[in-house]
Amino acid sequence: MSRSSAGAETDPAAAATELANAAVAGDRRALARLLTAVENRTPLAEAALRLLYPKAGRAHLVGVTGPPGSGKSTLVAALIARVREAGRSVAVIAVDPSSPITGGALLGDRVRMQAYAGDRDVFIRSMASRGHAGGLASTSGAAAAVLDAAGFDLIFIETVGTGQSEVEVAAAADTTVVLEAPEMGDEVQAIKAGLLEVADLVVVNKGDRPGAGRTASQLRAMLVAVPRVGASGASDRPRPKRPDVLITTAATGEGVAELLAALDAHRSAGREGRTPAARLARAEAQVWAILADRLRESLHDADRRALSQETLDAVADHRLDPYAAADRLLESIAKGPG
Amino acid sequence: MTDRPIKVLIAKPGLDGHDRGAKVLARGLRDEGFEVVYTGLRQTPEMVATAALQEDVDVVGLSILSGAHMTLLPKICRLLREQGLDDVLVTAGGIIPDDDIPALKEAGIAEVFGPGTTIAEVADYLRGHARARDRV
């Protein structure tokens, strides 16, 4: 196998082209290495993403989120089996948390997904969150774009175990599935703002446990559309989604075919709209994230580092308010280098 | 960018009945700042090689207690090489007789860690021998 690492040192653009072309042509080793570059945010990764982005946009990106132990990995594994029966290819990005103390991580989602070793149309990649707090790694979206460009039909993005407010996956995916386990909370939990609001589908997993049916009916009762009496001109106000509630038992496969059918139905419904809202939200999230990175980098430019430091010192000493500080730095960036 | 975490696959090939030791090691390496992919019990050589390829790990650590190491470990090394993963550091631990170690090293196992090895020793070895992480 050719080793392009020597080229990477001299010319990232050429190495990026080589690696991106190989990944798109089906070279799984090249794909894996490209994902590493994306995770490490190297210049090669940026060059490759510029090439690959126009090729992405065909896959169905499905976010899977929910509390730790609710069965996300087991459910994804069960979905992989169904997707493969249908002859479609599938990739998984499985995110687990990095230690805020050591930077280390234990990535354990593959344990449930090891049955597909001989199948080249299944590609599973674990990612550590590396200090990012929204339930994903900061590079998960870019990794999904690479897998999309590499031609996978369906891409599951499995978040770290989430609580109530890690809603970032909704911007990264076309369809967001929120898992609940039976007896995890009462009706008040179901009407709190946050995770359940961004769900396109709510799944009560571990359906063989007592209380699954009751949990599902409580969720259904609480998540129904609230009638908008006399709401004139409010139709453009952002509204939380009104998800269907399904019951699965991922460990046995019960209800998984129905879930896949519901995912497909959500995907087709989204296609009928002109610009599906999820794709627009994703574009916004991606561009904002890059913009924020670029801003941060330009504040560390050699010619602006002194000004940045002086401004931060002034805020730290309460000589300057943080709003004026931000304005001053933005002005400096707008003036351009030098 | 050599300060990126080293990514390690910890796998248990073969039919061992428990994986407490492998889990303790996985957790210990996590605490040492490694990104550890853990794949669980009863892995075939093909599963280990596929996971190493897809995860693009720097190190494959194989834990084996069953006595099947002379069959399984060389096969894993061969599969890794066939997939172009010849720059991945492969180590083994568990119950492996000293007499078998030269043949395993010949087959591609870089180091064998026996009972009593501390996690700090393993971590130091991996930091010293894993491939450079600024390849791409």
C-alpha cells in the first residue's frame, strides 16, 4: 500500500487529493486515515473537505441520542442488520466522552457492533468528544460529510450519553432519534424543554421491560401538538417538533424494522420540502463553527496577538467591559492584516 | 501535532470467559490519556483487524488467557499487514509462556506483557514505541 505521509509533509493539497480520491473510490484504509486527519483538524483535512463537500449530501444522516445505558449502541447495531438486509451500505460515527482531566477516553460503542467485520459496506468509527460539550465531537459533522462523500447510504451519528440539553446532534443530522428507557421519568420530564423538542422520532427502548408501554403512552400524551387557538401570523415562529413515539427492544430486534421504516418515511417527507430545515440548520452550524475557528485564529495572528492580550488583560482587570473588548477586536479584524 | 492522544485498540481474541483484566487495562490507559477503543470478548482475528483498520489506531493491544495465542496472534498480525497496517504497534498480554515469546515476536508482536506488569509500564512503552501521530 502506498504511503502518502511523506507527501503530507511537503504538499498537503496533493496528499489530500490522493487520499480523498482513494476514499471515494472505496479504499477503506484511506477513508480511515482521512477521518483521523479530520479529527486532528490538520491542513490536509481542510483541503480534503473542500474537495469532498460537493460530493456529499446524498446520505441520510440519522442522529441517535439519549441517556447513558438507554441502548443507543445496541439499537444502532440492530438497525445495521436491517439496513444490510435491504442491501444498503451504512456507516456509524459513535461518540464517547473524553476525560476533562486526562484527555483520555474509553470508546466502547463497538462492543455491540462487532458482527460485521467481513462486510465492507459497514464502516464503524469511534470518536472521542475531545472537550466538546454538545454530545458530539467538534469534528463529527465533518466526519459525517467524509463518510457521505465516500458513498454510504445511511450514516448513524451516535452521541455520548446525553441528559436534557445536548441538542447539537439535531443540527448534524437529517433525522434525530431520541431514546428513552422505560420508567426514566414522569410526565413533567416529558414536557421540559430540550432534548425531546428536537426529536423527529422518540423511541422507548428496552420494550420488554415493565413500564415500557406506559412510558410510551405518557410521552405520546405529552408530546402531542398543542392547538394554536387564534394564533394569527405566528406561523413562522420556530416550533418544537411533534415526534412519533415508537417502542423497540433492540436486543431482540423487536420494533426495529418499524423504526427503520419510520426513518425512511421522515427522510422522504423532508425531501418534499424545498430546503429541508435540518439541512439549513446543519449548514448554519458548520459555517458558524468554522467562522468561530477562523476568528479565534486571526486573534492569535502574529500582528494581532499583542492587541488581543492587552484587550483580555483590560477585561480581566475590569478596565474594559467585554462588549467593548469584542467590538475593538472585531474592528481590528475588519481592518485586515497589519 | 504529536500531542494528539495515542489511539489504542484493546481486544480479546478467542474464547476467554472473562475480560476483567482487559477492562482494567483499558480504563487504566484512559486515565493515562490514551483514547482506547474497547471491543469486548470473543473477537475473531478478522474482527480485530477490521476494527484496527476502521478506527485507524496507533496500537493494537491483545489480551489472551486461553492458550490459543500461538494460533490467533500471528493470524492477527498477518491480517493487519495484509490491510496495510504494518506501521501499527501490536502488543500482547495475558497468560503467555516465556518459551512462546520469541516466536510471537517473530510473527510481529512487538512486546508481551505478563502478569504483574503495571499500567504505567504499559503506558510508557506505548508512548515510546507507537507510530508518529502527525502522519495526516
